[in-house]
Amino acid sequence: MKPISLNKVEIKDKFWTRWQRLIKDDIVPYQWSILNDQIPGVEKSQTIENFRMAAGEVKGEFYGMVFQDSDLAKWLETASYVLTMERNEQLEQWADGVIDILERAQQADGYLNTYFTVAEPDLRWKNLKDGHELYCAGHMIEAAVAYYEATGKSKILHIASKMADQMDAVFGIEEGKLRGYDGHPEIELALIRLYRATNNRKYLNLSKYFVEERGRKPNYFDQEDIERQKIGAKNLTPPKELDYYVAHAPVTEMETAEGHAVRAVYLFSAMADLAAEYQDQALLQAVKKMWQNIVNKRMYITGGIGSSGLHERFTVDYDLPNDRVYAETCASVGFIMWAYRMLELEEDRRYADVMEQVLYNGALSGISLDGKKYFYVNPLEVKPSLLGHRNDLYFVKGERQSWYGCACCPPNIARLLASLGQYIYSYNEARKNLFVHLYIGSQIEQEIEGQLVQINQTGHYPWNGDIQFQVATESPVHFTLALRIPAWCDSFEITVNGERVETMDSLDKGYLKIARTWNSGDRVELLLPMKVRVMRSNPLVRDNVGKISLLRGPIVYCLEQIDNKENLPDIGVSAKTDFQTVFANDLLEEGAINLEFDAWVTDSLSLNVDELYFQTEVKRNPFQAKAIPYFLWANREPGEMLVWIKEEK
Amino acid sequence: MKPISLNKVEIKDKFWTRWQRLIKDDIVPYQWSILNDQIPGVEKSQTIENFRMAAGEVKGEFYGMVFQDSDLAKWLETASYVLTMERNEQLEQWADGVIDILERAQQADGYLNTYFTVAEPDLRWKNLKDGHELYCAGHMIEAAVAYYEATGKSKILHIASKMADQMDAVFGIEEGKLRGYDGHPEIELALIRLYRATNNRKYLNLSKYFVEERGRKPNYFDQEDIERQKIGAKNLTPPKELDYYVAHAPVTEMETAEGHAVRAVYLFSAMADLAAEYQDQALLQAVKKMWQNIVNKRMYITGGIGSSGLHERFTVDYDLPNDRVYAETCASVGFIMWAYRMLELEEDRRYADVMEQVLYNGALSGISLDGKKYFYVNPLEVKPSLLGHRNDLYFVKGERQSWYGCACCPPNIARLLASLGQYIYSYNEARKNLFVHLYIGSQIEQEIEGQLVQINQTGHYPWNGDIQFQVATESPVHFTLALRIPAWCDSFEITVNGERVETMDSLDKGYLKIARTWNSGDRVELLLPMKVRVMRSNPLVRDNVGKISLLRGPIVYCLEQIDNKENLPDIGVSAKTDFQTVFANDLLEEGAINLEFDAWVTDSLSLNVDELYFQTEVKRNPFQAKAIPYFLWANREPGEMLVWIKEEK
């Protein structure tokens, strides 16, 4: 199946519209000012100035991370999605202006990278391991495709194609070419997008080359290190193991998901695309193995991945501590991209379920309610007073930070939210199956049998599981509407024009398929009962033993100190408790559902504060506890937060 | 009250004699070979060779840590205690030989330190913060006093006195003297020992100066840094905060126990001694405040202290994670030294209880059963497969290591065990109270009212609480025998010559005092019932919420994988379970008491291994669990270990 083109989707959703509006009205203009160093007091970016230097228009020294170019690329990609939502002359003018700079900064042979043009012109393609050259190019290509698709303007697509052509001349297995690949995957998935936009199969093949060459022996990065030592080139970062780069083995020989989590999911995304494009069974099995390893053994309940702060990476199976987690926002964004690609490979709800789980929790937690502050790390348990004192928590923050020096996560979450429309539906043309993966109020247009079919989805998800679909078509058209029934539903109801459709046993890999001839005005109503679910972990997750977490629909809940008390781990709750759902608008203006329930806490009066250890079983008192959606935490005053709560029997 | 001189105590105890024999027969000769670089394949020490260089007898470069001298000092101190137990010509010959080298290495002015004599002769006393000069001197002084007391030979005492005289000329508040103190306390307590051995009050005053000057403003270390920068002297270690050195405030103004745990307890030991010597109430209150802070808020149940791996230090109240703990063996040794000094200040069992708790758990766990391997870090929870993968556990080992490059803990635990006799008793002459703090089979002699009284203590502690005392004296003598009733006893029985003594309400700060005229042959029998105690933590200890630990007598128990199963955190036990005590000699030849009990584990067949998170409450199966004494862990094959066990209701 294939995605629905983003310009055929319009999100009209109480929940998501606010985020999209934030991106459009605040974040994109704000990010533009930062890229142009127009905001006093904010750390220098120099991103656009670097491109001017590469164009030879201004003199100066490169400033920023070696992958500074990608900040502009991610902005341009986000801006493109914003333009897809709504024309915006100012924004288009900014974009066109910067594209002109890119054109002038591009070297005669097609090469475009400011760090290696301005700072280290002799070292082009000599530090693939840490130089992020192909990575930056990948982001630029993604931006180019997005801008082209949003505006129809092709200048940036030509720039991107020239970049890719140059790479194609440099990299490959042919004699005289470099047999390298980037230390940070991204180019691979970008080249597939470029192929799909241009229909030039060369780009697809180059992507396949990059993926297939990765991790082969002798390892390219080891050889590159030797070559760099010979010429005395300095290291850009401290040395790391090959598995950090997900380059420890050929992709089809990897047994577990290793390395830097963002690198991993970007690579796996490309593997999924290539498996589909080439119908490559070995690649398909390989990427499914990675999926199973992560989802079954290495993923937080928030969808966060990467449990080690050092190197922001995977560790070992079931090692999922809640306080020392990394679970980078960028990794969540990449995980969603990958999940959608898995769905394209296999029409199975388990991919969509995870995509939704990551989206509403580990990804959305990365951004504050006002859109101005961001988490890189998304912990499941925080005690702020420890953060300055335990070195093993140095990377965890108790409050979201404003745009950082290394600005990877903020623009990444922005481009995800701006392009959210693409993840809602997909269409299998051969079987005429129109899949609904996400329940987000929206309107789409899809051509089916030569007819333009409109589907209008409405509802109040994720707070309410009552979702409506209205079909509009000029004349009756036969197709199958395939509605995802999330695995967390143990029942559901569907009516078409008010008549009950028979359900559960007709599920096809988690999708309820309604095949019929649809008339304009046909109305489908889906009811997903949203019960509070008390979740437990596999007992191999040491940190969750004896604990439960609370979910409702796709939303993971957490306790915050402000709603409860200090020392959240002391709060105990019975799985059999009656969890009251309370709709409140104190945090989210448009309202959100909190959980209120009876719990137990230590009777502090019966504690002897001078006894650290004692034999007595301390008295427990009833306590009225309140949980809020995890993604909303840290939007009030700083305090403790906890997802996994002690189970009290 | 005062200690009983070590040469008046002979340990005859099934439990402790094995450790003392190990020290005497294996560890002291082995350490001697290492100090002399006589063991092939073991990392170079060069300790004694450094002294030869300082003596100008051989040429070469200093090798080792800046505090390498202290290795020899700790060995010599241990060897002295061994000589106190039993004459040993070979050992005495080694010691005399090395003392001759020390004499020749000592500079004309009394200065003795190989690093600053051989490697940086111009920088003497210029890096008190990190140079360990006074620290090494302190250990040499402790060794000198111990050797003098063991053998009566005074050469080393003269060397030590000359060292102290030189320091006294250099340091102090008088015009022209340095107002410094060492970054690592040790000299302070050593000078008090030197004063007590020589009766030269100058040394006591110098110790008082070092303690009182510490942490005053402007901070000496800050000023020293500036001076060192001026002369371009290199840093010996990375910069650290003043609190790491326990030099962030004057000692009487410290509110909590901060910094490197070993530094802290060495300083607090000296504070306790000085409070006693000068009857200094401010110092007494200050050191009691530190004690309360640690014991009530910053101590593991094993007596381990220092919960941060980075800087081996205290963090904040109740921050006591079981896996990321440091709890250095050296800190336990210092804690015991300090606890005994607190006892001398106040005849209160709470100090002896802690001393015992540290001794049998956090200290003894530092050494393997064969005496050849050592833990620096003493964790309460280990999963070996994580250790190579989680950077936040980099300092934790799953197996004891042989003598390291930085050999602080092995000789420290050796000197503790060799001098254990000094901690058993003490005597308050004014009140004629003979205190028994530890129940260790032993024979002592104490002069009381001009009579030499012998007390013979027998029993099978710590496995059995039935302890006998037999008095031998030439003629009847009146004194009070004060027996510690540990706080963990809720009842006990005492008979004198078979007759019950009335008990509980006659306890005086935890000591049962039997005042009478004692005749030779009088026999006291003490029965401390040893029940298994199920302990809980203050709920502010986040990592122990919902968990219990098992103790019996002074012994903390732990689960090891080899006796149970993988994934120990999954094992649940009810506090009401009947814990069977089983005497077994599989680990400790002479036998030890293990605990066997009914527990519960997840029914793995009812687990879906492909589900990381689920709603179902997984079936629990009965499981026969076994716990062993914590100090015995890691003496078989590597595997998981756990002290705090999930409570299952």
C-alpha cells in the first residue's frame, strides 16, 4: 500500500490542530529567526550565514555543529509541510530566498555542505564516520522533495538531484569509487524519496548500495580511520564502537537492534522502503527482526527507545530503567517514520499501534504546550533534586529546555507534527483497500476507480473512541474501508448508516474491512471503548517489577508531584481500583482526560524519621491520586514525575 | 572509655580466626611480594623501589599513584598487627629491613614522601589538595605507632616523630606557616595516635589545627590553585568541588555529610578523637550531626556509604540506589574506625550496632573467601550482563578483582581484619565498666584495681547468639561488665553462674551492666535470640519501595542466581513466610547459616515472550528460594545478586 499524498490530506482536529497551528504560527517563524541569528540573547546558530560563506558571498569562519546544515534542511522540510496546509507568501518568500542561497552555495560538481566547503575543504568524504556529510545531504534531499511537492517549484529538486548525482559518481562498488556510507544513516531513506519524486531509479539503487554495503568486512570506518591517521586529520568526536554507528555487521546479519537509536531507526526506515521497492525478502526479514527485537524487548511503554544516556543508544534486552533512560525525541520521530514504512510493507495493525503509541507519548512529550521548549530526553521517572547530584543522570532534565546548541530534536518534532497528515491513511490500489491507521479528524481525497472519493473523519480522539467517517463521491464507488482496531480494544462497534456491522472475527490483521459500494453521504461510526488499562511489564524489566502503569486509549499516564505529593514512588494503587476519568482543561485548553483514583501512601506520622531501616510495617493511609497524560508533564512547576506506579494489593 | 590495647587481646574465634589466618599466612606475605615486584604477571607496584630512589640508593623514575607510599604504610601497619598476634621472625625481618630504607629515604629535615622527593622535588607542600603528602604521612605514622606497639622497637616511631615535627614547623596559624591541610584527611587521626604513643601534645595540637582550619574562608585549596597556576604546576587530578574534599565549610558548620566517603569518615574519626581529648562540645555536636545524617539518611543496610560512583561520594539524603552504589570497602573500614571512636565518646550501643553492621556486611564483602580478591565497590544488586553495557555502572564489578593498580582497599581491609581485636572491648576506668561491644571469641587481659583480670569469651557468633564469658582473676575484684544488647534483639537472657539476671529495663544506652564482685571462674552466659528479621526502608529510599531485606543477627542476606534463578527481582516473598535457617558449609568451610523459604516467581509458561507490556496479571508459581550471607556473595560462579527482595502479599 501507499501513503496518501500530503496535499490530499487536511487535518481538522481539536487535538492536533493546536499543534499544527503552533508549528505554523510560532515555531516555523521562530526557527527561521534563529537560523538567521535574529533573536538577541539566543545562542548563535549561523546556519544560513554558513551557506553564504560556502557561496563565497561573505567571509568568515564556519560556526556550529558539523551537521549544522541539517537545521536549515529540517526547517525547510517543515516549512514545506506548513505550505501544504496553507499558502503563506511570507514563508514561501523566505524559502525561495534561502533556496537561491543554496543554489549559489552548491559547488560546480553538485557538492553542497558548508562545513566541508568552508572549514575543511580538503577533507571532503574523508570522515564519513563522524562527518555527517551524507546525513546533511539526506536532510536537504528530504526538504527538496517536500518543497517541490508543496509548491511545485523544482529549483530545489534540481539542487538535490545534482547533489545525489555527485554522490552517485563518488560512491559505489565500482572500481575507483569509495565503498563508504555515512556514520549517521539518513541519506538512504532520503534517496528513496528522491527516487519517488523524480522517478530516477539511480537514486534508489544508490540507496540500496548504501544499505547493503553497511557493516561489511573489512569495515569501511576502520579503514577510513587508518587513512585519516595517515594524513593527520583530527577526530571530530571521541572514538566509538562500530555498533554505535549500526555498522557492526551487514544489515541482514544483525541479530538485535544496536547502537545510537536515531541512527538505527533511520536505517531501518530505509531498509523497509528498499524491501518494498525491490521485494527483497532478506531485507524484509532483517528489518522485521529489528522491529521485533525493539518492540518486544527494548522499547519503553511510551514508545521511547535508547535506554543509555551515554551514546544515546540501545543497550541489552529488557534493560529499561525509568530514570536513566535516553528515549530521545528524535528517536521517537524516526520510529514513527519507520513504523509507517513497516505498515506499507505489511498491512498489519501492530505497526500502526506502535506508531500511535510513540506519537501520543514519547514523541509528543518532546515539546512543551507553548511549543517553545523541548525535551531531548524523555524519562519515565524524575526526581529533580537528584539531577544535579547523580552523575548517571547528567543528561536528564526536569524541565524542557529552549532550542539548544545541538538543535536536532526541536526541528525534528516540528517536521513530524507538520507532516502528521501523511500517517493517517494509506491506500492499496490493487485491492482497493483504503486503510485508516490513525483516528485524527481530517479530510482526504483519494482517487478510486477514476473517482475522487472524499472521506471526512471526525471525533474527539484520543479522549473519546467515538469516530465518524462521512463519504463523499460523485457516483457510487466500490472499495474497502479498512479501520484499525487497536490491539488495546477488547471490543468495538461499527455501524454503516446506522446499521451494525459484524465485527471481531472479521478482523484482518487488526483491520476491520468494510467492502461495499459507497454512496455519497454514507456514514460510518466506529466506537472504540476507552477503558483505563492497568499495564504490567515482562518481569525481565527489573525496574518495573511490582509496578503498574495506567493507559487509556493510546495515552500513557503519569503522576506529577503537583497533583499528588512528594516522593511519588511511595504512592501505591490497586489494579482493581475504580479509575475515574475526569475531563479538565487546566493543562490543555481544549481539555484532556485525567485519571483520579484511590491510592495509598505511607502514614508519615507512624514513621520514625530517624530510622532508615525498620521491621515494622508502616501504616498506609488512603490517598486521592491524580494522573495526567504523560505528554503533558512538566508544563507546570518543576517536580517529580512517575509513570510506573507501585501496585498495592 | 578507652580501647583495650591490642596486645592484650587474642582472638580465638571460629568465624574470625580464618580471616586472621588468611591475613597472616597469605595476604601479608603476598602483599610484601607485590610491594617488592616479586610476582610475575602482576602489575608493577615499585612501592619499595620508590623509597630506595628517595634514599638516593638507586636511580630511576617514580612509578605509581601519587599516594603509592601509603601502600607500604598500610602493609607495615597490618604486619604490625599480625606481629601482635604472633611472633614471626621472617615478617619482623622484612619490616626492620624496610624501616631501614625509610630511615635512609627520610630527608634531613624529616620530610618523607617518595613522589615529591623523586618526581616533583620543587613542589613539596604545593598541592595539598590532590598531592596526598600529609595523607601518606598519616598512614606512615599509623604504621609507626602500630609497629612500635607490636614490637617495642622505636626506630620507626622516631622516623614518624621527625616527620610530624617537620609538619609542625610548616603548618599552623602562626606567621610564616602554611595555613593548609590535606585534601584527603588521615593525618589528623594519625597524629592523635602518635600523641597517644609518645605523649607529645604537640602532635595533638597539630591534629586539632588541621581539623579546625579545614574549610575556613578564604579556602586554602582555592588559594593554592591560584598559586599553582602562577608557577604552571600541572593538575594531578581533574578539578573537583570543595565538598568532594570535605572542605566546603568549617567542620562545625557542616550540616550534612558531603564529599568522598573515605575522606569524610577519616575526618570524622579525628573529630571524634579531638572532641574526646579536648572535651570540645562544639566538635562533639558537629561529629554527632554527621553521624546522624549518615546513619539516618545516607547509609545502605550493609553499612556501605557513598552512593555515587563518580567521585565515590555522598549525594543527597535517601539517594541509595542498589545497583549504582559505590559503598567502597575503604569507606566501610573508615566507618568502623569512626564508629569505635564515637563509642569512646559516648557509651551508647548505637555506635557499636553500626560498627558491627558495617563489619559483617559492607566491609567483609570486600574480600573473597580465599583472601586473594577484592571488591572496591559493594553493590546491593548486580546483573552481570548489564555491566559492560550501561555506562552508569562502569565502576561496578560482578566479581572481585585481584590487587589493583590503585591498591587502596585490599590493604585497608587487611589492616582492619588484623587489628579486629581492638574493637571488641573497651574500658571505662573511672566507673570500672568493662564494655563488650562485639561478640567475638577472644581472650583479654585488663588491669582493674591493680588486678589482672582475664575474660574469656566463647560462642558461635554471628550464627548463634549464645555467648559465654569466663572470668579469671587472682582474687575477687569489683567491676561492671557491660554487655551490648544489639538493638535488633527484642529479648535476651543473661545468667551469671547459672542464675538469671534481671534484664530489659536495666539497659543503660543499650548495655546490660552487671556490677558485682567477680571471682575467678565466674561464668556469664548471654543469649541473644537470633530471629530472621524482615526489614523495610524509609519510603523516601525510592529504590527500596515495595521491597524487603532479610537479616539475622548482624548478617544481611542476599539472593544469588546460582541458588535461585535468573532475574532475581522477579522473586517475591511474603514478610510472613517461615524463613528456615540452614547451617551449611558449602561456602564457608566452618559453616554459615543460609535462609531457605517459600517464595513466588512468575509462571514463565503463562508469559507471552513477545509481549513486553500486557494487562493480564501473570500467574505466580511457588518457588523455593535461598538466601546467603551478603558478605559471601560472588565466591562461586558469576551471576546476579540481590539484597532488596520484592515483598509479595
